[in-house]
Amino acid sequence: MALNSEQEIIIIGAGAAGLMAADALSRAGKKWIILEARGRIGGRIFTVHHGNSFPVELGAEFIHGRPRVTWELLKRFRVKAVPVPSSRWRLGEGGFKQDLNSWGKLSQALSHLRVRKKDRSFAQALAEMKISAPVKEMAERFVSSYHASDIHKISANDLAFQQEAAGESAMEGYRLPKGYGDLLENLAALLPSRAIQLNQKALQIRWSRSQVEVLTQKSRFKAKRVLITVPLGVLKSPGALVFRPALRDKEAALKKLEMGLAARISFVFSQPFWRNAPPRNLSGFFQAEEADIPIWWTGLSPDSPVLTGWLGGPRVLSIGSRNWFMRRGLESLSRVFGLDGKYLKSKLLKVYFHDWSLDPFSLGAYSYCGVGGMSARKDLARPVEKTIFFAGEATDISGEASTVAGAFYSGLRAAEEISHIQ
Ligand SMILES: Cc1cc2nc3c(=O)[nH]c(=O)nc-3n(C[C@H](O)[C@H](O)[C@H](O)COP(=O)(O)OP(=O)(O)OC[C@H]3O[C@@H](n4cnc5c(N)ncnc54)[C@H](O)[C@@H]3O)c2cc1C
């Protein structure tokens, strides 16, 4: 087993948080290496390219609003973000209709949430709200899908906090013409490539104050400090990454944070057939609540032949297979557009699917706070003995947790903590 002992800091994980931290540490004159389990950088940002034509996202796709950290990166790399059409469509009797009211009603419902001394689940908070049954159902579906959460577990206090933290731009969405991966590739291109070691799955971290030894499946690395950016799902999974001695102080925080579940499927068709059917200007998000896969959106440009379906929350666990998604996805679309299933299949060129709950280096999609877990992100983020540091979306306390922006912010925060050690 080779021993590498030159660097001050070992960063575990080359996702948004790890790369952002590495960039900030380089600028602070620190020497680091990244150990990444996968054969690629990006983590839950996973852009693949459909031939030479267009990017398809298997993980994060949207920039939610205008988080400063992300927009500064876009500026730095001269990447132009494309706004997602704000129109939303709903399938009802008589076909598609522009969904003009429901977002307003939904944000009104969520604005009823307040941080209370005694936390409760969103399901409990919703039961107490004086709003109509259809709006309740809408709010339930939204929190389950968007936060990939179980509404009986997710903290109403944390949702209230996020609502307050979200600026006016929070409902705006943007995409990147070359895919989200492009942003991370730009970032990684600034870093010494030999310092990013792929296919290095960290198995064990042995540590004492200012001394760390990381064992991977093929090497041993030594440094003064380690920055952990692996997803919450990995941290919560017994034995996935072993600390010696164990991090007892983190156990309570890990119990109070939950890893959300989501799966997405993208169908690439030979042509955007939906543009020949009413409504001809269908673009952006559309919902078909009765369908197995209820949330869909169109591709980057109006001519893009891609439709993406989304399922979030605990239902994902009971389904989860690619075949199920493919079959039910096509059934959902044939129902939505009133088209014959065989016809749709004949127009299908390719299917892209990734099950994040089964991905061993993620074990879920993104984090959410359980009841009573408002301080858990902060507790998880707190460094241990000036030796073990934490970043990653689950440790973000800026109000952007669960997102790429939250991961970026957490990487900056951890780099600053490390840089300030004497
Ligand atoms: C389906 C899906 C859709 C999403 N959509 C959006 C969206 O539209 N907008 C948005 O802002 N966010 C979205 N997100 C969330 C966003 O992708 C994440 O919040 C963000 O990418 C997390 O970055 P991170 O650096 O914290 O973690 P990661 O990107 O997961 O990086 C952690 C890295 O650690 C590595 N690792 C794990 N275990 C080990 C080990 N033992 N040894 C070494 N390395 C290890 C992993 O391989 C990974 O590369 C989505 C996520 C998913 C799954």
C-alpha cells in the first residue's frame, strides 16, 4: 500500500463542495489533495452528452434563484445561464391549461409556516393550517417532490426558515447550455490535475489531533487535516466511511438529518412531438397529478426533443428500477398527450436514468432536516479538534442546503475554517 504524505489537507470528495474548497484553499496558499471514489468529478452534478448534440443531466439541473456564490462562478467562467420558462402547465379535464394560480396559492400556504418553539413535522403543521383541501394536497405534493422528503419526517421549522431565507428570486430557475458539469469542469481546470485523485474510495479515517491517515482501497494518505464532503447518505450508512476513533459528537446531528429520495428519467425522442399537439407552446414544467410520474419538464431550447420526469419522496424506494420508470414514464406521457404508447415508443431514441438512492457514493438525492433538527446542520459542520472539517450541501447553514449553491457555500466556509488555523 503506497503512502503519500506531502499535503496539509486531504479533501474527501470531488463534488461541488470539495472542488470549491480546493479552489479556495489553493488561493490561501494551502497544499491539498482530493480523494474521489468515482472515476469522475462532480458527484451529484452528473452531466452526460447525447452524442454531440446536447447535455442531459442525471443529477442537478437548475440554478434556483440567484445565489451569489453560483452567479459569481458563472461570471468568473463567462458562462451564461438560460432562464427556465416560468410558465407552468397542469393537465386537467379538457387537456393542458396554464397553471396560473397554483404557485401563488402554494407560496401563500407555505408562508403560513412559522418557526415555533416546539418543532413539528410538515404533515402536522399542514393539518393545522386553515387552507382548502386542494391547496393542502398541492403543498403536500410540493414538499414531498421538491424536497424529496417524507412529509411526516421533514421539519416544519426548517421549512419556515428556508422560506424566510429564500429571496424574491427563489422561484426563478436557470440552466446551463453546456450542462451543470461544465461549471465544475471550469473550476477543476484551475486546479492541479494530479491533486485530484479519482477512483480512490476512502474506507477508513484514522486520526488524532493534527494527524490524519486516510485508507483507500489501494493507498494510504497522511496529512494534518481532512475535509469530509461525502454526502449525508454515506455518513449515515454504518460502515461506509469508518472513523477511528469514532465521531460520537456527530451522532445526534446525523440522526436529525434525513437523506431525501428522488429519481429522474429523461426520454430523448426523435423529435419534440408535443409541439404538434395542443398546446403548441408547451414549455417549462408540466404536471399530471394522476400519472405515476407526475412532474415533467421540457429541455433547454423549445426544439429540444427531451422530456424529463421526476419523482421525489419515499415512494421512490418502493419503485426504483429503471424498467419501472421507463414503462410508467412512457405510460404517463401517452396519457398526458393522448398518444398511443406504441407510437411513443417508436419515436424514442434513448433513455437516461440514474437511481441516486442506490448509488453507493450518494445513497440518496439531497438532505433535509428532520423534526427538531434545526441546529443539526450547524452541529454536523462544526470541526473536530481542528483536524476534521466538514462541507457538503447537508452542512450548509446559509439557507441554501440541499442545493449546489449550498454545497459551494459550505466548501468556502470549510476552507476559511482551515485557513484560519494557526
Ligand atoms: C436527482 C438530483 C437532482 C438535483 N437537482 C438539483 C437542482 O436542480 N439544483 C440544485 O441546486 N441542486 C440539485 N440537486 C442537489 C445537488 O446536486 C447537490 O446538493 C450538490 O451537487 C451536492 O454537492 P456536494 O459536493 O455536497 O456532494 P456530492 O456532489 O455528492 O460530492 C461528494 C463526493 O464525495 C464522493 N464520495 C462519496 N463517498 C466517498 C468515499 N468513501 N471516498 C471518496 N469519495 C467519496 C462522491 O462520489 C462525490 O463525488 C439534485 C440532486 C439530485 C441527486
